[in-house]
Amino acid sequence: MVSNKNSGIKKEVFVPVLTLVLALAIGLIGCFETGYYRHLKNDCTSETTGIVEQEGFESLGNVGPEGKYLSTGRNQKYWLKIIVKPDSAFDMNTLYASASYGNVGDELTIYYDPSDPEDYYIEGRLEEVWSTALTIWIITGLLIGVSIFLAVFFNSDSSGKRRRKHSEKNTKTEKNVSPKACATADKYTNERIRKAVDSGIFKLRVSVPILVLGLIFILISFIRTYMDIHADNRIPFNDFDRKFDDTVYSVEITEKPVEVSGNFFDLTAGDDHILAAWIENRNEITVSDLPVTLRGRLRRISVTNEELRGIIKDYYQKTGYLDSLKDEEYAYYFLDCSKISLMDEIHNHPVGVVFGITFLIVFRVFVYEDGLLNLLKYLKPSCSGRRYSNSEIDAMANDPATEWMKESLVYAALNALIGINRGLTVVDYEDIAGIKVKEKEHRERTSVVNRKIREWTTYRVFLKTKNNKKLLLTETGGKNGYMALVWLLMEKCPDLEYDIKEESK
């Protein structure tokens, strides 16, 4: 007996903990992958171009950083041979990659770290790393949700066994106590109602914390994104190379913007200048009192856009701004003032969103069949007129004159109907004005290999009250269930309105 007890305790603790440890281990991998993504995105800010010269599988010997994206193993093979147009910092003329980033003749952009040119990535690689990190975080979130589910499940199962043993013990010593006296605020003596309520409360205990956690995670991501967008980060003039990332910067302009070319305007901030593009409220700025603060991200005009670079260089030579710069390249940085949307920027804080959505999916799957509102009806029964207490419902269900309608899962008491399979619903006969049945078709794939589909139909029975309330009484698996209710109500309610509405899914 002792060993069985210890075995039970081990199972209740070991399984959720093992799942949680596995989730944390996978989450650690996600941290490394996310860190690698941020490293590539924030540090590899310089760029050059390359042309795909050859496609095919050929073995190579030991190669250096040129083969950064080669497959590992004894027989390293490349898929692409890329001829690079080197610049003053990036001096590798040829790159090899095992993955296909394009076709022969395609021009690719290579991003590299100006302080360490051997640290680079090929156009398209960043999205691959992000996709991998996102997948890992989703798996981590699912495993954490499973761990929470198992912990609550085992705890609820053990608590339920203890409550049943305690209830059986009390029943033996209270045989002469009436059913109504046995019913308390959270316990029913009627076996069917007690099982339905225990099941509903268990689902609430599992689903509500998962829902709350999911919403909290998403809220954290939104708050952090909002703080990033509205943080007061001043532009680091003459230090762009180390600040070229997705940070939202602000600049306080002291003179009216001057058009340089098209959407590009010259902003004067004290003794400094910077280009700005896509200023949304440009017309308002030209007539408003200075200084005015603009917000945006630092970007750089590509070296391939020689025409625009020439216009900017001529403009800054005339103004003398180039003389104050330590590097001409700084003149080609600009502030992208495009409208910053909270939804568009939430991807910068993906962990909370990924975990939150994962938890919401788990919550949705868990309460899909019953529905959250129906589960809440096990805590507070839905009534048509006056509100019945738990003890009154229990007494009506235990009354010898009450009929258990097995096919519809409804108790037909002397004065009311009691539905128990979609929350507790009590409807007095005198309050019923009509009955409405919705036919619902279900489809489920039972075998992936044979592609077998199982189809079945359920019928949701709604009762319309005289004060225009619509209450879901039960959901039956066959027509006999709701037809028995129809015949019963036609006897009890002579003016009953009857309606069947098909609803396919």
C-alpha cells in the first residue's frame, strides 16, 4: 500500500515536472536562436551585393568563412556559388551555400558586420532564423501549457478521489439526513449533477488560468512594444554604425524641413543635419511653431541608388555639411518617419505573443465542446425566473416524482426542467414560451492514412422564455432526445412555439 501511494505521488509530480523541464530545455534553444537573430539583425548593418554564378552539388575541401552556410560532414557540398562585389571592408570574392537563396543570375544582398566582415548573412537567411526561433517558441509554449494542464489534472483527480471518499464516509453516517439538507453551496448529492458539476469545475480550473496567462503574456508584449515606440531615444549623430537597428529614435528640429529630393527632406537639429523621408505630417510641421519632434528609424540609402546619393552629396556640399562629417557615408543615413503601427512592431517582442497565442489556443481547444459561458453555469446556474439555490436544484433532482430523461440528459421535475450537460439550467414550465432546436453537423478525421471521416449530428435545444430570454437547456445526440422534450412541453405548455433550424458546421 505504501509503495502504491508513493508511486501515485511520483506520477503526479514527475510527469508535469518532466514536461516543464523539457519545455525549458527547448526554450533555452529558442533563446539562443533568438539571440542569434538579434545579433544578425543588429550587428550586420553593412551590405554589399553578389551574383549567383552557378547552381549544383559539388564537394569542397576545407573552406573558411566563405563556406559559412555549407552543410556539415565529411562531404561538404554547396548548392550556390556566389560571386561577390567586394568593398573596402568585405574582401571575400566568392561565397558558397548549401541552401538555395536564388537562381543563376540573381543578385543577392550580403549583410555583414563592419567591425567583423567574416560575420555575415545572405539575403533570406534572417527570415529562416526568425522562422526557426518562432517555431521553437511555439513548441515551448505548448509544452508549458501541457505541463500546467497535467499539474492541474493530477491535482484535481487526487482531490476528487479524496472528496469522493470523504463523501462516501459522510453518507454512511448521515443516512437519515434528507437530500436537501445534504446539498451545500459547492456539493450536490445527486450523482449525475455532482459528476457534471465536478467535470465543469475541473475544466474551469484548467482553462481559466490558461486564459489569464495567455492574456498576460500578450499584454506584456504590447506594453513593451508601446514603450519601445514612445521611448525618448535621441539620434546618435556621427555614431550611426553602432546604432543602425530597429530602435525608434526622435529628433527635435530647430528649422523648417528643406526638400532635397522627392520624399527626402533635410532636418536641422541644432548644429547637426539628417535626412528624413516619408514625413506624415510634413504640411503641419511647415506652419507649426518650432521646435518640433519627429520620430522614426535610422536607415541608409543603398549604394546601388547612385542617382539619389549624387543629389544628396551635391546638396550637402553646397551647405557645407560634408565638411563637418568624419565619413561621407553618414550623409546617406536618414530617418524613416513612416507611421509606426503597434501591430506592425509587435514582432520585436515575439515571446509574449507566441506564448500568449499558444495558451489561448490551448484554452480554446479545452473549452471548445462546452463553451466557457456554459462552464460558468456550473458555478452559477442559469434560471428562467427566480434564481434557484444549489440545495433547491439538488432537492428537485432527488424528488421521487422527478423523471430522468436519459436521451435528452434532462431532469423533468414537477415544476421545472433541469439541464445538466451544458451547464446547469433550470427553467420553470410556466416561464416557457417556445422551444428551438438547432441541428449541428460535425466532421472529424479519424485516420490520417486512410483519410476516414466520421460524421455525426447533435441537436442543441434552446428554450425561449416569456420575457424573451433564450436559454440553452441541453445538447442531445439524437432526435429522440429533443422529441421527448417537445412532447413533454406540449403537454405542460399548450401555447408552445416550436422551431427547428439547421446549422451546418
